[in-house]
Amino acid sequence: MSLTAAFEGLARHVIFAELDEAVGSVWRVVLNGQAEWLAKKILQFDLTLENVKAVLNENATELREKAFQTILRNRVQRGGILADGAGLIKTGESGRGLNSRWYPETLARRIREINQQKDRITFVEGNGLDLIEEQKADAEAAFYIDPPYTLAARRLYKVWQIDHARLFAAMAECRGDFLMSYDNTAEIVALARKHRFESRPIAMKNTHHAKMTELLIGKDLSWLKD
């Protein structure tokens, strides 16, 4: 969402936050002068099971090596899950196995294109709640919030703990508009009602292609068509 806002010129400047150190390493590399190295590393990598296991088992300490490791992990683990214990893709899309989500030319192109927008983007490695607190008095700030969901977060992310009540309270204090996406649970519906936010269920599919609904939450969802 942040990248779309930047590329489409929907905001003068885009700020986004990520608390996971591994994911943060990708953005730090792409937006701070090492995007070309990462693009070439992806293009030159020979994707074999042996090479994948070697990279994923490394104790990557250098920033750009950690960034490459994170991208590779996202591409070859089932559902792109980065949490510990996620297994490698077996059959994958069209039976292509590990290669089913590995598109080096596309990944390299996207990294280079993002790098070209870097002057309009600020990445903050930290808690998104802190970023909200910093910007909540700005009436011209617009927020998109996509937190770890209440039910599946532990399985999907390394950093998944979040105070959902605190997040809703923070959004209630924001002068600017916001949109949140959340899982459709009784807890989240109750929090939305408590703060007099509007919520609307929307259809979606999970990684197993099961049809589900999740919630969009905001101050005013009159723009959202049925």
C-alpha cells in the first residue's frame, strides 16, 4: 500500500514502519544505496535445493546478505511465511516446486523501480504504533494499518505480538483519515464499535484458497461500494 501510494502519486511523501529486523533489512538495502547489489544477487542466484538450504541456514550478519536471505525465504517457503518452522514449497504452482514463486527478473525490476522512488519514501525500522503517535496530530496524514491479525499472527510472523486495544485507541486520536484491515472476529468487531468506527466485511481467500471474510475499518466507509 505504501509503495502504491508513492508510485501513483497519491501522497507527497510516504512513511512506513516494520518491526521485524529481517524484513527491515530488505527495505534498508533497497532504499539506501544497495538496491543494485540486491537486484544483481537475485539475478545471479542459482536456485537449487542445495543452494537454497545453504543460504537459509546461514547466520547472516551483514545487512545486504540478510536482505537477500529474507527475500529468498519469502519466495521459497510455503505461503511466503517468514515465521520459524515454515517449510519449503514442495509442489508449488503448476508443479514447479521451489521455482514456482521465484521470478528473478521481476524481483530485480521491482527493486530497481522502488529505488527510483526512494526520495519520496521513508522507511522506519520500529513499532508502527510509535509512528502513529508521531503523526496523529497531522490532519493531512492518511494512515493504512495492516496489523498482525488476532488468529493467525503467531503462525505467520516472527514479530506478531500487538496490543490491539492500544491500536484502536491510537487511531481514535488521529486527526487524519485512516483505513484498517483486520480479521473478522468478535474481538475486533467489538473494538470497532467501542470507538464508533465503521466496519465492513469483504470477501477474500487465504493461502489455501478457502473463501473467508476480513474487515475493513475506518471513520467513514461511505466510499466503499457493496
